[in-house]
Amino acid sequence: MDTVVILDCDKKWIANYKRMLSSIQDPMDCRFFQRPEDAIQFLTEYPAAVLACEQDMPFMSGIEVFQMVDMLSPETVKVIITENKDVAKTLDTINSSQVYRLIVKPFFMVEDIEKPLREALAYYQEGKKQEEAGRQKELQLESLEQRISGLSKELDGKRQRYAVFSQVAEGMIQGNLGREFVGLSQEEAAFAAQACEALLQEFMRYYMFEQHGCQYHMKYLTQFFHRPKEGYIFQLSSQAEGEIPSEMMSRIGYGMFLMGYLCQKVLSECQVAMGIRKEEGGYALRMACRYPQDGSAFRISSPRLRQILGHVVEKVAKSLASQMAGAFKGQGFAVRLMFQQEGSAQ
């Protein structure tokens, strides 16, 4: 129970306070004092919720008591008791000490003293609740900052590993493709190297930084490849039941990226439709691509360069999926990649 301190130098009024407050049904923990120094000593040892203090006392005024209480127990709610003889002095006390309530003597009804004290108690308790809520928010913010710091360190570690892996992988790509580049012009070789590097960069993003579901990948890839004004129509759909496991979604998502990237790099314009279906033992990614029938179908004029890019994408796609099937018909082709739960990305 929160404590209410009542200070009044008049013995008769102290007796009145005790009598009135003892008759209420829901008692308050009230402590009564006639001497200011005794009340201040109590507040030094036991900070109270409310201090109701007489304004006019012979040795120490109410405003002086409040000033000391502000230092000793700043959370204590202050209530001033006065006979209202000097309005200016009362207002000065109220303004300088942030007094919450004013009780005017004389009064004869219990509610005249009980009501302002209960309101002051409620005000104090609400302040404590807000203080606790603020403390909880500070703790939550501190916890969030610690988590962000931990994630930042984890991300920095991944970036460092990414840089090492990327350098090694780029060297392997350039070394392995060196023979393939024979016969290509310098410009064509640079284009092929840049295209393969982009495949690597996207691979690292999927497998080192991303933990997203199917809807995210579908939205991301559509924004990446769907460019109707440039002649690229890219559509994705999913008929998979439930959420696709994240470790499989990374492989499926990268498989979709591979096919979309190849089409955009090689073809001048195209219509690509992809769909994910849940099948026995895993998930199937089906893709169909249609492109123009005239001679302007290819962005890359060199058949050798188109073959190199197609070969790279095919090799990577096969390493992702447990099965791969493809078919060509006229000005279009279809690919089916099967992803099984027990499979692993290479």
C-alpha cells in the first residue's frame, strides 16, 4: 500500500485527519506529523506517494517543505492544505512547487480530505505505470540495439566470407572459361565474363544473405525481369501447397533467376512463364519461353557466345536440381527442374 504523509502543526487538525480517515471503508496507509523535521526525516528514509502539507506553519512554511521534498523524493505528489487567507501566497506555493491539489480549511466532510488524497494517489500510481512502461521500452530498445549489433557483426562476417568466396569463384570462372573464350573477340569475352560474374553475385546473395519465402522471390524476380516496354514479359505463379522450405526456396528462386537472366541476356524480346508445383518427393519448376520468329530474336549475334552462356546456365541449373529436362520447339523452349527435399545445392 502506498504511503500518504500528512503534515500539520495544529494538533487539533491532526486529530481531525485521523478521525476522518479512520472511518473510510478502504483505508490508506497514512502517517501523521506535527513537526516538519519529523516528516522530512521520514521521507528521507521512506519515500511516500503523497505529501499533504499545511501551508502556514511557524518554523517552516509549506513551500520550504515542498522544496526539500523535491530533492529527497521528487516522485512524491504534493497536496497543499490552507485556510486561504493569503491567495497570492497560496498561488506562489502552487506555481513554484508543482502542487497537484489544494485542500481548503475548514472542512467537515470526510470526502473533503479523502477525495483529493485518493486522486493524488491515483496520479502517483499512473506516473509509476508510465515510468515502468518507459523503462520497459528502454530495455526493449537496448535489447533491440544489442540484437542489431549482433546481426551487424554477423553480416560483416558474412561479407568478409563473401568477398573471399567471390574472389576465389571469380578466379575459377575465369580460369575454367579461359579455353571457352578462345575465338571470341575481346568485347565478347568481356561480355561473357560480366554475365558469369552477375550469375555468381546473385548466387552469393541467395545463399549467404537471403532467407525469404516464395512470395518474396516471385515479387523480386518479377521486378527484376518484367519489362514490357523493352519487350520482356516475365510471369510467375505458384501452385505449391503451404510454405516451401527455405533451403529449397533458395535453390528454386535461384533456378528462376538463372532462366530469366539467360533469356534477358540472349534474347532481344521474349515471353517467359514460370510455375512452381508441389510434386511427390519435392517441387517442380516449369518454365516456357517464346521469342520472335524473325531474325531479330537474339541480342547477341555470336552463336558461340550464346552457346557459352547457355552452357554455363545449364551446368549451374543441373547442380541445383535433382533432375532437369528440356525441349525445343520452333521459336521457343521449355525447361523442367525438379527439386527434392534431400537434395543439396552445389
